[in-house]
Amino acid sequence: MAFFTNKDKDFPPENWSYWYNKYAEWLAWYSGDPERLLQFYCMNRGQFETQDSRFWARIEREERATAVHLPAAGDICSMSADLLFAEAPKIRYDQKTTSGKRINEFMRENGFISKLLEGAEIAAAVSGCFLKLDIDPDVVGVPILSIIDTLHAFPTFKWGRLWSVLFWRVVKTENNGSTVWRLFEDREIIPNGLKIQFKLYRGTDATLGSEVELLSIDETAMLGLKDGVLEGMKGLGVVYVPNKKPNKLDLGSPTGINDFSVCISLMDSLDFAWTSWMRDIELGMGQLLIDEELLDKRAPLGRVEEATFSKFQKAFMRLNLSEWRLGGENIKPIENVQFDLRVEEHSKTCERLFSEIIGRAGYSEKSFGLTDNTGRAESGSALRIRERKSLLTREKKSRYWQHAIWELLYQMQLMDISSNLSSSYEVQEVEIELEDSIIIDPKETSETIRNIDQARAASTFVKVKLLHPEWETEDIDAEVATILKEQGISNPPFVDEDEII
């Protein structure tokens, strides 16, 4: 890469600074950590006018203790992953072949479904993710699957397709984080295969620094990394999965956009409202105004007595009421002070904001349990109607993931052969079907089959398949034969006996 040859160049590179700032902001909201939000907005104060107006950018140090963060972004990303992969997708291929057995082993060794859940959640947070394959025979005898977020990759696209990619990660820091070692892995396709190159740089938080030997620190020396070429490998061993398109911040970009990019200001307002609610509770704590003559005035030995303030003590204010008492005033030596709590106003504001956030992110209120407080358990059509918006968003994303899983398993087989992890075999393609995680109501299915049967609109085979969509063709044929036998039909209907051998 170009910035490999320049010392002390800014990191990230200037042409990536905008997006890396966006990724950092999105990850701060996704983390659900108020300290990370405060750190991000304080460090970037004055650089971006819109960011300076955020609630988290305006909090002063003494106010931080009372600030409350509601992790809406994390909930949205988790919901996105659950809708896609909470129910394992159906991956169809010939499992009896050598390639099928290698696919089975790959998915088992890598915890494939768990990796998909992880990738889907990361993609929803930072606009996409990379499914990366590596080879290490000392660890496992199949390609190793890793999920890389967009913050740690510099991709290059050609005609909308991933053409090359440079991954990086921090492997060591010193001097309170001011000295940083970054490991880079560059992957590019060459005429005879896949070229992989590793480089290590010693720099600072904001600069790339100078290239050093991989063996110069233990963290990279122990990895045994070597540059090389996987001959015959057709692909990068990497698949990019966009969260959803188009990218509203950069139309025409091959990269995706995250779920809550348009909701940052709303999430900031939600935290402001939630913090206001908590402050109301603090202000509404019952307090007592007490005549100072009723309080213990003793001070520790050698120290001067001082009036102190603590919002958590039941009596915190000293009042000298002697003059008023001598003047004949009707003074209460102890008086209770209780402020009103605006519970209903804050509750409605927070609920409305959260509802608006998830709606703009592409999900329905039902998915987050914000409607229907009757406690009814719904399934089938009723649930689909209530969650229509969430299911539409899931359907859009599933198309990207279906192609990504197909491409990943295809490249996995190519890398498996090219790296000599396995002997050569015929690579096969797979078929992927993602489930919608909606519980099918048996009553609804039975009514559908009954109506189809009354209309004579489907064969027994189709009706059995509707009842048992997970069955293979052989199982359905066996069930059809059993049904026909029980009905006293020796041969399938509408078939000429002369045609049966």
C-alpha cells in the first residue's frame, strides 16, 4: 500500500478519516458504555459542529455522574442479528461427497451459526463486516473463520466487487498508549493465485510510524507469519457483507450503511430525557430542613467544624432559627421538603423517542415489546402483521447474507484445496434459505391444507410438504405412500396403471 513507504504518515489515512470518525462514533453508541461516548465527543469537540451540539458533548465533568445512557443502538443491532440467524439457516448440499464432509467439518469447527450471529450484529452497528478465512494447520485442519469489522479494514472495490483488502490491528501499546504497534495484512488477487503480505509498524495514536521486523516483538513473532502466494486460489478468502444499501451518506458507494446512522440525534435526545428523569428522582428525594440546634455540631479532633452538603443524607441543611424564635415567629424546627416527580411526562417522552428510533432504524414496535400489553402469545399471520416492518428489513438484509454465505463456503473449499489442507476434490455450490424466526401456528397450517384439499388445488405430495417443509423428498414420498395406502388407494391418482412398472 502507498502509505507503507511514508514515515510518520497520519493514521488512518486522510481519505479514510471521515469514515473512521463515523465508525468510531457508531461503535461508541453500539458499546452502550457512557464513558466511551463521553471520551469520543470530548476528544472530537470543535471538529464537527453537529457533534458539538450533542447532549454527550455538552456534559461537563461535574455533571457526568448523573448522566444516564440507554443502550438503544445495541438493542437494535442485537435484534437485527436475531431476526436473521436466531433460527439456523437451511444450507443444502450433498453431504455424502468429500466436499460436503469438508463443509460439515468447517461449520462444526468454526461454530458457524454463532459466527453468523456475531457478524450480523457487527454489520448492523458499523455498516458491514468481513468474513475472513485463514490457514493454520497447527490449530485446526480446516480454514479458520474470523469476523472483521469495517473499522479494521481498508477495502478496494472494482465494479462493486471486493478486489483487495488491507486488514490491521493493534498488537501492542507502550508508554500509556502513546506508542502503538500495528500489524497489517494485505490481500490481493494476482494471475496465479492469492498474494498475502504482512507488515508491522511502530507509530503513535495518530501516526503510522516506521516499518519494523515482524520478529521485533513477541506478539507477532509467536504468530509465525510469512508472506506467500496460494496458487490456484480464485478469490481473496474474504467476503464483504454490507448491512444494507444504498449508503445514504455516500450514494453509489459499494459499502453499506448501519441501522442507526439516521437516529444519532434521537438517541442523544433519549439519553437527555432519561438523564432528566433520573435527576427528577434525585431532586424528589425527601429531605428535612432542621434547626441547627437539633444537629450534632461536634467536629473531629483538630479540625474546624464545616457545613457539608450531601444529597443522600436525610438531613443536610443547618438553619439558625434562634432570632425568629425569640421574635415570636411560628417556626417548625423540623420541616419536610418533597418535590414532585414528573414520572408520566418523562415516561411518555422516553417511550415516544425510543419508538421513533426503532421505527427509523427499520423495525416494528412489536419486535421490542412496546405494544400489546395483553400478554397474548401470537404466532403465524397475526405476528407477521404486527412485525411486518421488521420482517421487511430482515428480508432486505437476508439477500446480502444469502449471497455472502454461498460465496464464503465456495471460497472455503478453494482455499482448503489450494493450501493443501485437504486433497483435491470437486468443489460444490450450496443453496441457502434463511428462516424468519416466526413460530408457525399448527392450526393456521391445518386450515390452509384443508382449504386447498377442498378446492382440489394440490396433490398429496404438496400437502405433506406444506405440513412438513423441513422434510426431504424421500421422506415426503414415503409419507404420501402411507397416506394413500391408509385411504385404500393402491396407486397414485390420475396415473394410468399401464404406465406403472
